[in-house]
Amino acid sequence: MFNNNYAIVLLPKSASLPFDLLLMADETEAAIRKYISQSKVYVVTDKISHETIAVFALFKVDDTTLEIKNIAITEKLRGKGIGSWLISSIKQIATQQYYKNLIVGTPNCATQQINFYKKTGFIPFMLKENFFIDNYEEPIYENGILLKDMLMLKMAL
């Protein structure tokens, strides 16, 4: 079971950020810096090797809503159920902090990510038109597709 092998730790504000992992889920350091100082950043470490294997950043939208601004797992451990375990752990963190909703955004053309979030209980609720065009200096392509709009997904807790 994952929670026996891995530990989730809240990074102190003074700690250095694991940009190598954060950049797996966001395109530029500049984009990350726009939200990271107002987010709580958690790292996931292997209890035996002490290697950091994942990261996620949670941003308080308001008193009832928490947003996953960044979530990434090291490439060698993807597809092993860790992502689903992370979402379950994030739900637990949000519930313990009395949030009622959890939201996350992903490119509207990112079918793999959208399917993952739907599988873990999220439902689409809003489209942020031109998000990637308005918030990134350079065009971003994923699988040959220009990223334009962000699909926001929501889960009631």
C-alpha cells in the first residue's frame, strides 16, 4: 500500500522548491512563481530511499474551495496508482481543513489528464478560454496541439 511506502510532507516556506518536478506539470518557472508563494507545497518521499517522488501545490481559492495548482509524479513511477493515491490524500487534507470543494485545471485537449481526474471523482464545471495564450509568453504545444483553453474540474468533498 502506498501510504506505507511514501510520506507526504508539507514544505516549509523557507525550503527550496523541487522545480524539477513542478516543471513536469507547468511549463515555466515564471508561471509557477505566480501561484507558488500563496500555495502550500507538499512533497512525497520514499520512506526508504528518501527520494522525492512527487509534489503537489494547494491554493486556497476561498473558505470553501481548495485548488490543486500543480501535481507531478516522477516519470519512472507513473502508471502505478500513485496519482490516484495522491488525489485521495489531497481529498483527506482538504477535508481535514474543512474545505467543501476541490478543483483542478488542465488543458481542455489533455484527454489523458481529463480522464484521470474524472476517474478519481472530478467533474468538468468551467472552461477558462484563452488561459494558456493569456498566461504564457510562448505558445505551448502538447502532442502537437496548441494549448489554448483550460478545463476546470471540481469535486464536492
